Amino acid sequence: MEQQQPQQPKPVSKLRRPFVIAGAAVGVLLCGWYLYNNFGRATTVPDPVWTRFVNIALLMFLPIYVANLLRRVVELFLKRR
């Protein structure tokens, strides 16, 4: 059998953390807005509980994902300069 060489750790971008934190902050704001509008307004048919969980999960995941995509675009732009 072949012996595997230990893998070198991938370099982590210095921009990764600020972009993830910014995405999480946007997600928290969106979740707060969603919950405020969902509980604050008297609607005739409120959202089911499972729908609220799914919406909150999406509202937290998507801004972080988009922030990571934006970070990659910024890194590509900075490398080309």
C-alpha cells in the first residue's frame, strides 16, 4: 500500500472572518424583522411553526453564503490588482 503524505493545511483568507460575521449580522437582522412582522401583525392565518423554523434557517444561511461568495469576488479582484 501507498503511504499518504500528510496534507498541508489550506491557507485561510484574512477576509473570511469579517465577511462571515457581516453575513451573520445581516441574517440576525433579517430574522428579527421576520419574527417581528410574523408575531407583531395580526394575520388571519399565521405561518405554521415548521415554516417559521425553515424561514429562519434560510434567513441565517443565505446571507452567510452570499457573504462568502462576495468575499471570493473581492479576493479575485484584489489578486488582479
